[in-house]
Amino acid sequence: MKVILSNYRNHWISPYIILKKICFWEKDEDRIYNLNDDPNNPYDKWVNLLDPICQGIQKVLDFVHPRFNYVKLDQWDTWSMDHTLAYIIHPMLLQLKETKHGAPYTDDKDVPKELKSTSAPPKENEWDTDEFHFQRWDYILDEMIWAFEQELKDDDENQFFDHSAYDKPDGSKSNHKEWFDDMSKAQSKLKVNWKGLKEHQKRKANGFRLFGSYYQNLWD
């Protein structure tokens, strides 16, 4: 897989910016912008004249200098697509948490009791965000990050399997063939922490669910 995404392009040149450069003698910028809605403002006609020209320039620059988006997929990228995407999603989530400038509204059911809006102190105004608004989003991002971090590991569930009973008397480890030979005789000594394993899988699945639920809120 190869992914190349260039920065966003902004080719818009405002008529007001052009007028400010041309009319350098005008000290009152409010007149250029006509903030006082003066019907006789001399700059309005120039704004109307320059606007289609600016739009034309923008279209030309958008054509000759577009945003570069390139994605090349290899056949093996979809053999385990969930694992492949985790390599991209995990670092992006980390960067988003580090650089974000706000937080979306979140559902109380997606956070622990102590972070719910109902647990926050009363708001001064109805339109204010509550005290835990940003903490809820941090919690949800952390759960997503944790889930994709586990997905990147090849052995995230090994911690719940105990093979020590297969160790040899001299302390050396048995190989996998010996384990399977033993299990084939219905004499398996493998110990599994089923409770811990299920909790691990449940949290991981919830992190992926949150990623889907808040996919359109993943903005900086």
C-alpha cells in the first residue's frame, strides 16, 4: 500500500485583499469592507467587478495545482484489512488527540458514570458545555486508541493463556508440537483466564464501535 495525500489547497484571493493592496492610501479599512453599509461606498463597484475575476483565477489555479491524492493498494493489503488499516488509524488518532482544538457532543452511554453530563456540576447557562465535555471526548479517543493499539499486536491475547504447566522439569519450554500432541490426547494443561480474555475482547470491540459511532467527529 502507498498513500500520498498533499495539504489542502486554498487558491481564493479576496477582492478586498486586492483593493487593500491597490488602494494603499486608504487608511480606513472599514470603508473598503463597507462595514457601515454605506450605499454610496465607492469600493463596492470594484468589489463586484473583481469578484468574478477572482473566481476565474481560483478555478484556473485549482485546475493546474489541485490537491494531490494518491492511493495504491496491493493484493495483500486486504488479506487482513482490519490489521492493515490499524497501521494508519492508530497514529492518526494519536495525532488528533495531540492537536485537536475542540470536542464534539458525546453520548453519556459511551463514558463511565463519573464523566457523564449528569454527574457534572450545574451549568451557569443552558448553552454552556458542562465541566466534563472535553474529558468525555478524551476518554472516547483513548478507548479508540487502545483498541487499535491492541489490533496492531500479534499477541495481545497471549497474556490470558498460561502454558507454564507444559514447562519441562529442567525449566526449558515445550514446543508447540508437544502442546498439540498432549491436547490431542485430551490431556491439555493449558490454563485460560476466560474472564480477563472476555473483558479484553469486549473493551476492544467497544473501541471499534466508538470509532464507527464518532467517525464523522474525527476532525481537528
